[in-house]
Amino acid sequence: MKVLLAALKFYSILLVLALGTIFLQGQLHMDLFFQFQKTILLTNLLWGLGTGLLLISLSLHASQNFQWASQLNLEFRKVLVPLTTWQIGAIAIASGTAEEIFFRGAIQPLLGLLPTSLLFGLMHLIPRRTFLPWAIYAAFAGFLFGCLLELRQNLFPSILSHVLVNFVMILVLNHTRPRKLH
């Protein structure tokens, strides 16, 4: 419960900063977040789900095949296990939504796709060698999320993708046994 409360506080502050920045840019309108036309909504849904499933597949593959990924999972377990499904959902929604609105909605229009992706990766860098692959993966994921914004012209697909990745990966951590490292 401690992790959930800390996450909700942090992501609430990040969301307020993001919305304020977007407002000051004169870009705070509903179309930035969501487009209601049926075909656009369906296309955005498919792009978001597809990107999320790609990132989840890459993460699961890495976890099964690379020692650095197994080590990362062990480190994440220390913070993110045990959590209930609703707590995982709350963290995934808060983190995915706030980070996408901040990085893609507020920062990417100012800095561009590549610098924002690199900044996103740097923000995931924890000063321990074990976490370097996570920062690189986050930069790659940030690039994909940023491409979704550029391609679809709204944040819904990147938010959906980010929330899905966070939810599934934290759920997997909570419902699997850690792999033994050799």
C-alpha cells in the first residue's frame, strides 16, 4: 500500500505539471487526449494495443532469455511484490497516463521525438548498473510512444500502450516465481 500511495502522489504532481505546461502552450484541448470518431477511435485502439503487446513480448522474451533481464525482475520484485490486482491497475493507470501526458503531451512538442525519448530513458535511470538496460528499454519504449503521438496526433494510443505494458509486466512479477540466476 505504501508503494501505491507514493506512486499516486508522484504521478498526481507530474500530471498537474504536464497539464499546466500543455495549457501554457495553448494546446490543452480534448482532441489531444482522445478522438471520438468511430474509425479513428478503433484505429487508435489497435495501434495502442499493438504497440503495448509488442513491448510486452519483448520484455517477456528478455526475461526468459537474458540474465540482465532476470536480474532486473528480481530488483523490481523488491518494490512491486506483493500487490493486489487493483493496486497494480491503479499504479499502471497513474504511471502510464501521467508519464505520457508529461513526456509526449508537454515535452515532445517542445523538444521533439528523439530528445524526449532519450529524456524518458534518462528519467528511468537508477544509479545502479543493474538498471541501465531498463533505461535503454525505456528510451526505446518512449520512442515508440512518441511515434504513436506523431502518427495518430493524440495521446490515447500511447497512454493505452503504456498502461497496458505497466499493468501486464507488474502483474507478471506478482504471479510468477523468480528465475534462478546462473
